[in-house]
Amino acid sequence: MKTVAVIGAGPAGMMAAGCAAERGNKVILFEKNDRVGRKLFITGKGRCNLTNNTDPEGLIANTAGNPYFMYSAYYGFTPADTMDFFEGLGVRLKTERGGRVFPVSDKSGDIVRAMERFVKKSGAELRLNTAVEDIYAEDGVIRGIKADGRDIACDAVIIASGGLSYPATGSDGSGLGLARRLGHDVTKLYPSLVPLDTEEKWVSELMGLSLKNIRLTVTVDGTKVYSDFGEMLFTHKGISGPLVLTASRYVTDKTDKSIKAYIDLKPALDDKELDNRLLRDFAKYANKDFKNSLDDLLPLKLIPVAVRLSGIEPEKKVNTVTKEERRALRDLIKKFPLTVTGTSGYNEAVVTAGGVNVDEIDPSTMGSKLVKGLFFAGEIIDVDAFTGGFNLQIAFSTGHLAGISC
């Protein structure tokens, strides 16, 4: 029987601890917080989008960082396995738009409590309020750890302490420091799936405005890097929402370049169709001021900003708007411009891009190639995915593989 220390009681750590304990090992799961799954509790706005109802190839297609490193982990513990796992723990699940899987209750606490039950049932020992300060290795082999000032001998260590996103939940990068001290390279880190800040100050006027059925296109130095259809919203200093969070993964490491975002407010209409729509609206409001003619076309909160950006005098009568002015308005509606200055940082980032270099991890076991008995699971690894339940699946798949391999 081996003694296994698991660092971090998030989704990856709890999965790893339970799987390792089920195989007859003595497992101690260390968590520096006073409860398990603090970050898991707030995922999916408290609903917990725990996986995506797709196959391993679908997972790989939605993994942005080092997707093929995940091949063995994804096939070893698939989304179907994740769903069976939680339903076996008494959590009823449902699949929503885009394959997103949630508990029927829409309560992330059900997922957290199910994982805690799994850990306890497996026989793993859970130590809360206990930080791991160091990991000892001798001649390239794990010998033990130091936790709360005490040395504890062990045969294997699984680091599953997360990255840097949502630091208030305990993701402070301490596990990355432990990995570095054991000789591992940590790639450059970036906040990902994160709101974007913009140069335009008028976004604060639109704070809270949600736009649905729009197309968002993002360019870097004039080259299109992302374009998709869906929802977004304005914040006090920029933009957020599903489209923006996904787009952020394409630009988070390029904030030193020229980044532009363009909103197509009427993607279902081509230029000619939109021009005809404008003509109809202008005919309807022919005797009104221009600023009062867009109520049928745009959200109320957006109209004052659109009027200013159009360059058309607000008090100009609609029946005197020229063809050139109408064309400028049409172009604005089809390509509403924003200048991205950066991200809102780790405090609002769903995940961390970057982490322990995958070249130094065996993808078939999640074991270190440098230190025997050292394993990694979850966000600490340089692997990340887009929104839709894919990042939690990374946690479950890598945690499962590390737990059965250690």
C-alpha cells in the first residue's frame, strides 16, 4: 500500500484522491481552505456546467491549449463517464444548449457535496485548513511533504492546486511554486475566458446591457482571429458574456498588439437588407429627429451612443438624412467598433492559460518525467479549453488518470 498526498480539494484533486484511495492506497487530501470545492461552487454562475455532452474528439476540438496532450486522459474518462459518475452519486443531470451539462437542481453545491461524499466513501482522509508548504524528493524520487510545519512521508504526490484564476477561492499559484522547486518549467501564465477592457469610455453608459443574436469579430493587428454568433454584454469598463469570454482566449497573450472588436448588431441582414430596413424605419418616423428614429432598430440604451458614433446630428429630421449618412449608420450597425486594451485579470478569469510544461509530464499517466512519484491534475497543467464545461472535464479526466496511475 502506498501513501499518496493530494494537494488541493478542487474537482481534480477530489477526483484524484478518491480514485487513488479506491485502489487500496492510503490517501491524504490536503486543502488549505476551510471547505472543499470553493471554486467549483461558483462555476457556471453557481449552476456548475460540469461537462459537455460530446465525445473525446469534441473535447479535443474545444481544447485551446495543448489539446493532443489530453488524448489519453479524455479517452480514459469521457464526458459520458463524468455523467455516469455523478448520477451514480445521486445527482440528476440535464443537457442544455451547446451540449452543456448541469445538475437538474441548477445548484453547484450538489456537485461539490457529491464529490465530497466520493472522497469520504473511498476512504481518503481529508485535512482542511492545511497548507502544503514543501515537497521532498531524493535522487529524483518523491519522499514526502511538509504540511503546516510537519513532515509527512509519502510515496506519491498529486499536485491539483489550480492556477491563478479567482484567487479569492485559494487559487494563488502555490502549487506552481512547488512544481518549480522540483525542477519543472512553468510556461507563461495568462488569465483566460475573461472579460475584455476597452478604450472607449462610453461602454460605462451601457453597463448591464445584454446583446443577443449578434456576431462578434475580433482582429489582432488587422488579422481576424475570432468570429462567432451569440450573446455578449457590456460592463463598466468593457465587454463580457459568452462570446467575449471565448474570444479572450485568442487575445489574452497579445494585449501588446492592436486588438479590435466589432459587433454586428444585425447579422441576419446583409447590407442591402439593412439599408431597406433603415428606409422603412425612416419613412415611419419621417418627421421625427434622428435621435428618436431608432427605437425599432436598436436597444434603447444603445441609441444615444449609436447616434454619437454615426456622425449624424441628433436633431436632424429623419427626412433630411442623406444617402451617405444612412450608409455610415448602416456600416456602424454592421461593424460597431471597440478597441481592446487588455483583460480584467485573474480576479474575473474563469481559467488560467499556461502552467506546468506538458513536455515534462507523461500524458498516459499525468506523472512527472523529472521526479518519480510526482503527478499533476487540473488547471495547474498547461492545458485549457473554451467555455461549455470543457475545463471541468479537463479536471475530471486528469484527476482520474493521476489517481489511477499514482
